[in-house]
Amino acid sequence: MTIADSHGTGVIITSYLSGGQTDGRERYRASRSLCPQVAESVSRPDPTRRSVLAGIGAAGATVAAPTTVSAAQTGTEPIQQQVNPLADLDAFEAFLDGVMEAHLESHDIAGATVAVVDGDDEFAKGYGYADVEAETPVDAEETLFRIGSVSKLFTWTAAMQAVERGDLAIDEDVDAALEAVDLPETYDEPIRLDHLATHTPGFEERVRGTFVRSESELRPLAEMLRTEQPSRVRPPGEFAAYSNYGSALAGQLVAETAGASFETVVEEDIFEPLSMDRSTFDQPAPDEFAADLSKGYGTDGRTEGEFEYVGIPPAGAMSATATDMASFVRAFLQDGATDDGRLLEAESVGEMHRRRFGHDERLNGIAFGFYEMSRNGVRVVGHGGDTELFHSLLFLLPEHDVGVFISYNSVGGLEARPEFVDAFFEQYVADAPSESETPESDGPPERADAITGTYRSNRLPYTTSEKFLGFASAISVSVDDEGRLVTHPLGGETTQWVEVEPLLFAEVDGTNRLAFREDDGEITHLFLDSTPVTAFERLSRRETPTVHLTVLAISLLVFLATAVGWPLAAGWRRYRGRAGPLEGIEPPLRYARWVAGATSGAFLAFAVAFGAVLATDPTGLLLGDPLQFRLLLVLPLLGAVGTVLTVGLAALAWYERQWGLPARLHYTAVATAGVAICWVLVYWNLLWYQP
């Protein structure tokens, strides 16, 4: 999901309910750096405070997926080697035991559950504990895990069933079809069902409403979609930007066409035909499942977290056992049918697996609900899912009739998940081209000067005061002395790349790919093979984190010098019996320092208060009563009013040549700092509250 996925369900909090995939250790580094919101959930010792900075991804943001390099990327024909992990069941179990036991220990994970389907064969097994205190072991057949944004695959399956019945059409105008929700007519082009399925409807990200803090805050789906509706910030079909809201709209369409609740439709049309009798979208889980629902754990794998509530259930609220998920996997590997029943027609399964959108034909793209995770010439489709505590992944190798589902119940699963994928592919898809085939650099990229700069994920709140959540999703791009491209996420580790085609780069010692888009001679976007559901927009210099952090640092230092220095200087003069610089000055200049001091104090108080809230309770700020956020933003608004007065008084002081040159310069510095910090706060929608 993602309180994170989005590549799952996520929000800006976790990873925005997962919605994209990254490869191997690079995926983990990306989760720590490209999505600081995820890093927050990983590092926070107290899992009961669900970090909003981690949440954006959880339900839809974090796409945990196999590392990706498609046949088109490698320039080779698809690898046709046979992939049969369950051909030797004992050997596979030994392999899996070794991998999972190592993960539980090295990543401080309480428990995990795995299911693998290989043709007619199936294997499922639980590891570790579902309840650490009670020492309840994970049972793949009995223990339910929260699966985050993997839930979206059920939403899109239900939508395709409605298409089969003729109740919906893939090119359906969503706004015309919806009865309970009206979409803004921001652009002439209508949002179609396939736009929702490929995360290209053009919505901004939104945290509030995607997640809620308690059962009492849950609202009917239609109500939540109406009251917490994100703005449309780009025309549909142009760029993918993982959208939990878009998936939830699809769930509402399904419910309206069926004349029943979304949960009822999934229960009757998916769970029952597949005999998935230990799966549910209910929050919390119903009484008959409550005792078997795995608890979620923090970074130490022992500190128990709270149940995580998703405000828009179709985006990531589902809980299920591994064996139930195996039934779902089997249906998509066997043309929509299992021994228990038929889910979809074969043609519909093909439509859901077919690539429908991509930012670059050389990189992975998006199908109908699924997204591509192709790797080393083998086509892979699937979906990741994250809450802050649970980290899941479902991926299919359709050409080999193999599918895998895995879920971890601890924060450490975020790092373990890509390692599991790496181990699986290395063991059972070993004939694919090796990473060592990445070509060496023979000089700097052809467009080195054009592509260097800073890029930021387009999955962020553009119009609300939640926009600050996208601050750390920026990536700086440069070229090193060896002619290699270097990407450096804000606060993260660098990655090196070698150009293999014009504006296409291969990761050094890895399998990820990166491409740039050129428009009228200008480089406008960066795309990653590992995250097909997200684009990175090129920033102008004035929009870069470096510029904003520099402005903030200098401005706050000026305010601190003013708030502390002036009172100390006044006290020293009083102690020495000397007159102050404002002695004998007529109003309004007589009160100028009071105005500037109050302005400095307001901005300093906001910086301290905002930092403290983010460090202690970001979830409360973004998901709680909006009044808290509104009150917090009164401080910069007061600072802005004071800045206007300070600028006017500074101009007057210069005009009348009052105070002396040093005093005028200092006062002017305060006025300039006020204007500068207001500019930054306006950019991030933090000068006043914007819902």
C-alpha cells in the first residue's frame, strides 16, 4: 500500500504506500534517501508513532521489486531458460530456509511468510514469530499479514471483472461514470480508467485521508474521496506519478457498478471463487481472524506497533495468508482460473499483464494495475506493498508460470525484501546476463552539460502544506573525473552509471537503468528503470534543496543574531550607562528593533516548533486534527507581516539616514532574511495553511 507503497499504498509517510520498485541494495538506498519518509519509518525506534515521512510510501509508495533490466535494455532476445524453483522441493526449501533465517537475524525481523507457485506445484512456509511476546510462530496457512499496496492488485482485478461484465470500459471517462464523487475539470482531457490503472491520471500526492490514526477516523470510501481529494496538477496520460487516490477511485467505481461496498465485491467476486477464506479488507481484522493476524514490529524486531489504518481501503488495507495469496498468484499464471474457480477470462489476464504506459521504451513500464519489474531479459510483473511495519511483494514470471509472494512483519523487511529477490534470481534465473557485462566508460556522456543538475520526484503534494514531504526526494546528477554519471540523492549514497545509448545509462555494478527525456533540446526529466511509476522533474537552480537550505541557514542565523544579539547589546549598554542607538528617535523608527526582533522570534519559533513536531509526531501533524497544523503556521504568517513592516522601516531608516551605517546594515540584513525565508516558505506552501 502504502502507507507507503505506492508502488503499494503509500503516503508520503512511509513511502507513500509503495508505488515503485527499486533494485537490490539500490532499492534500499533509494528508500533511505530518495524517500526520506521511508527512512524515517526505518529508523524510528518507536513504531507506535507511524512516521508520516514514511507513510507516503507505505500504501503506495515503495515499490519493492526485482531489479530490472529488460530484453530491450540489454539488446538481447528474452532468455528462454527454464525457471522451475520447485522442481526439487527439498532443495528449494533448504535454499529458502537459509535466506529467510539469515534475513530474520541480520535485519531484526520478527517473522515472515512466503508462497511460491511453480506450474502445478505450490510451496508456502512461515518463519519466525507472528507474536513475539507470546512466541506464536508464523503459519503460512493461518497467519494473516498486512500486504499494503499489493492490495491494489485485487482492486484492479475487480475493475477488470467489471470490464468483462460490460459495467466499465478501459477507456471509460471516470468522472462521467462516478456518481458519488466529482472530479475537477482542470484539463480538457478526461481521466480514463486506464489512466488510473497506470498511475497517470495527473493527481498530486496527498497524505491526509490516505491514512488515518484510528478506527474512529475511518469514513465511507466515497466520503473520504470527496473530502480529501487531491488536485489535478498535470494532464492525464503524460507522466506516471504513483497515486493511491487513483486506485481508490477505481475501487469506488467497482462498488458503484456492483451496487455494493468495495469490500463486499472483493469478497464475493475474488475471495470466494479462489477459496481465499483467510483474507479480508476489514479494518481491524474481523474477530475470526484477530487472533491470527500477525503483529507488526519496529526496527529491533521486538517492539510491537499499532494496527495501521488506511483511509482509502482499495489502495492498501488488505490482510491475507501466504496460501491465500498463492491462490491469487495461481489464477494469474493459469489464464485466470484455478481448481477452485475462475477469476478472469484469459484475454483479461493478458490485458492486465500487457504494457500500457512507459516513460521510455527502453525502460520498464506499467500494465493494468501491475507494473513491470523485468530483469535480465526475463519479463516480470508485480506490485510491492508497504505499511510502516509490514513490507510485502508479489511478482510473476508469466512466461515461466512462476509467481512469488513474500511479506515481512517488521521494519527490517524493507531492506530484506530486495535481498530476497536478488537471492531468488541468482539461484533460479542464473543463466541471465551477469552484472559484469556493464560496459566501461569511454569518456563523459555526450550531453554531460545538459543532463547535470537536480531532479525531483513528481510524486508530491504540489498545492497543499504537505508539500514539504517531497523536499528530500531530489537527486543531484553530475559527471565524475572518469566520465561516469553520478547520482546523489539528498542525504543518500551515490550511484555511478555508464552511458550505453544516447541519454540511456546502465548502473555500474548493478542492474538498474536510467534515462533522460529531451524536449526541444532541453533535458526535462529523469526516469529510473526500477521505478516506472514515478518521474523525476528537472529543477531550476532556485528550486534546488541546496539553495533552499542555504537560504534557510543564513536567514535563521541572522534572526538568531538579532533575537540574541540585540538584547545582549542593550543590556551591556544599560550596564555601562550608555545611550542606545534609538535614543531620541521618533516613531515609527523608534519601534523598528521591536518589530524586527518580533519578526526574528516568530521565524525562529516556527523553525524550532516545526522541527520538534517532525521529530516527535509527524503523523499527528499530517493525519491528526488540521487545527494543529493551522496553529503552527500562524508563526510564519506573523513573521511575514513583521517582514513587510521591517522592510518598510529599513527603507525609511536609509531615507532619513538614521541610526548610523552599521545599524542600518544590520537592520537591512534582517529585512532581507525575512523576505528570503518567506520566499522559501511560499514555495513549500508553509507561509499559511493550505489544505
